Amino acid sequence: MTATLSFRLYLLLLLSLTCPTMAPNNKYSILLPTYNEVENLPIIIWLLVKHMNSSGHSYEIIIIDDGSPDGTLEAAEQLQRIYGKEKIVLRPREKKLGLGTAYIHGVKHATGNFVIIMDADLSHHPKFIKEMIEKQKSNDYDVVTGTRYVGTGGVYGWDFRRKLISRGANLLTQILLRPAVSDLTGSFRLYKKDVLESLTNSCISKGYVFQMEMIIRARQKNYTIGEVPISFVDRVYGESKLGGSEIVQFVLFLHKWLKMASQTQGIQQLLTAEKRAAEKVSEARKRKARRLKQAKEEAQEEIEKYRKERERQFRDFEAKHMGSKEDVAAKIDADTKIRIADMNRLVQVQKAAVIQDILALVYDIKPEIHKNYRQ
């Protein structure tokens, strides 16, 4: 059976599908990056429409084709005519620019408050979307990712070599990067739209490792991540996009992130040390301020006592002294200098500014003394 005939049969199946009423609450934008998926696209669209309609959720399917030479875009246009432009949204690009940039391009056109990303090659079955939505609602997760390595999850259709590579890569990333998820290399996920926008704005990877960086970034930003077991089935039609270049990307990604993690750890240590030092300096300043305040209060108390004592002496001098007023003033000045020396000794360990304040308070007595004895 030719690809064209197969495609026509799929279209006949699509025409027989009815669409029940959608729930008005959340809307889910499903991103489908494609490259040479002319045989798989009609089937995955049919499955998506079937399961999304039965769930009652509002949705849209955004197809981002990267200039496929096999007629994928033409097939997408026919599907759009069948289901309507509200359900099938086409956002093609002129050439193959990478998986990461395809998601970034797609999310810019998404109108839902949630975004689902998945492969268009039938490796990800749409039936798991319902479980991912329920998981997200259960704890208001920012991200829900499908996992092949927990619970009922699994991989089907791969030979031993490819399973070994996948398992090995996943184990290596678990040990080195500690991503807090069991399947870092998976690409079937549900995001809150604002979370996905935040992550794509900070991600620098473009190809196969884009998915890995997204989870690492999500963990760094403290987004909550839930997991749902899924079955991954190897593609039936077309060729796998995973080749030697993707393996090289993976190795480079690990090297980059380990280097970045090392630098980040050093920066964090510096920031922690700086914070502790700032706390110690702040506490020292507070202790010093308390000591200065206490010293000033004690000095002011002493000055007030001294002021009262001087006033008593003035009265005694006025009543008993037989000499001139100048002699009285000289005597009082001498006593004042002695008292100032005592005050200097009291605050000699304090700031000069505080000492000056105390001396000023002491010297405030002199004009009053002279005023009383020179009238």
C-alpha cells in the first residue's frame, strides 16, 4: 500500500469522527514538531482528537513543520481543512532548525494556559494525556513528565543496544546531574504555559538535549515536577531522528552542565560566605552601637550629677568667697578641667564623635558660670 493511499484511508477515518462539547475551563495547547512525518501525522492527529474530545477538555494542536520534503505540511493542511483552524493550527518553518527552537516557536502561538509537548511519530500515545492532566491537578504541579522507567512505564520496539544506550544515558545523568526525575531524556510532558515560557527563555540548547536542559532548569527554578508512567513505542513509519550527532550533543551537554554546576557551587559558596560575613559585620555594628549608646547615657548621667554639684558649689562660693569674681571663675575652671579629664578617661575607648558630644555637654556649663558671677 502506497503512502498516498494510506493517507487517504486515514482521512476517511477522520471524517467519521464526531466532536462532543468541550469543558470551558483549562485549555491545552499540544505542540507537535514534525519533520518527514507524512505517514504518522494523520494517525497521531486522529488519536489526539479522539482522546481529547472524550476527555471534554478544550484544546488545540499546533503543528510546527520544519520544511519536510516528504509532504508533511501538505498533509497537515488537509487535516486542518477537516478539523478546522481552531483545532489544527499550522506554524511551519522554512527549514530544519532543531527541536528546541520548534518548541519555542510553538509556545509563542499557544493560546492555552497549559502546553503539552510530545513526539509526532506515534512513540507517545495520547491516551496518557488524561493521566498527566489528572496528575497535574492533584498537586498543582508546574511540570508533569512521562517516565519510561517507573511503575508500569516501559519501552517497546527497541533492540538491546538502543535500550542499553538509553538506560546508560539516563543512569549517567541521574548520578551526575541529580535531576530529581526518573526519565530525564523523555519528551512527553505537560507544562503550565508561563512555566514553559520561563524555561524556554533561559534554555540555550536547541537539539536533542533541549528536553534534558528543560528539566534541569525547572529544578534550579524550584518548579514542582510530577511523573506519570508511560509506554514508549518505537516508530512504525519513517526513520528515527536519533543518531550519532545526538549522542555527541548528549556528551557535550553533560560536560557543559558539570562545568556549570562546579562554577555554580563555587559561586554559591562565595555567596554563603559573603552572607555570613555581612551578618557578622552587622552584629558587630549593632554591639558597637549599643556600647556607644550605653557609654553616652552613662556620661550624660555623670554630667547631670556634675552640673548639680557645680550649682551647689556656686552657691557656696557666692556666700563664702572673699576674693574677686575672677578668682572664683578660675577656681571653677580648674575644677571643670579636672572633671573633663575624668570624663575623657571614662570614654577613651569610644568614638571621637561621642567624646566631643560629651565634652560639649560639659562645656555648656562655663557660660552659665561666668554669667552668674559677672553680672
